[in-house]
Amino acid sequence: MARSAWIGPLFYSDCRFEVGVRRNKSECPEQPENQINNKMKLIRSTFLLIGTIVTCATAQAFPPIPSQEKLNASIADYELPQLPEEGKALVYVVRSAWNVGFIPFGVYRDDKEKESKVGHMRSRQYVYFSIEPGQHKVLAKSLTWAEFEIDAKACEVIFIE
């Protein structure tokens, strides 16, 4: 009795691999059992190699997130481009995503009126602006509107991502 098994789009039989065709053992020339086992080992090794490559590539694409201490140490010497004015707060709106740069992103202060627009940006850019202390809304418009409520205090720096 001939052995056969379905392996994806291939049929494995005792004699050969064929795409979409099963053959009886009587139609195949005799092959030693170890040649068949060698073919199966080769296929398994190939799949193992492909799996290893995919796993390594995924690990490089998504590195682990560093600890808060490492993040703090990496920005210890960083100085902001602008500091808040005396008696005012400063708001930074950051767009860190790199894959949506083709969609413009408008930033508004307190309402959706054209006069309230404080800037626009694309991927990996930021906008900053001063506000009086108190309750405020920061609005962002790309394909839809997003709204953030903040309670600003004098000399405070607020980051929104």
C-alpha cells in the first residue's frame, strides 16, 4: 500500500513530490526509503530555516521597550526648543508616528475656528504654543477631530502626543 500525505499544495507519496497529482506506487520507480526520508528532512529543515528568519526579522522590527530609567537617562541633557513665558503655560503637540505623514494634521486651541489654528504638521513633527493658566481644549484635525482637555498652570510644560 502506497503512503501519501497532503503537504500544502504538494502531495507526498513514496516516490516523488507532484503538484496536485497523486500517483500510485506501481507507477513510480522504486526509491530507497532513506532517499524519501532525506527529502522530508530537507523540507523540514527549510521550514525551520524560514521560521527562524521570520522570527529574527520580527524581533528586529519590534525591539523591546526600554525601562523608564533608561528613557530618563537618554533625555537627561535634552533642552526644549522653547520654555514657557513668565505666568503662562507651554503646550507641545507631538506627532511621533512615521507612517501617516501623507495625512496633514492641524492643531487648534480652544475651538475649531480658523483663527484658533496654531499650526499643522506631518510625521515626526511638533507644534508648540503658549496659553494662559486655566482650563483649555486642544483640538487636532486629520481625517476626524480629536479633543484634549487640559488644566494648565503657570510655567508648566504640557506634552500631547
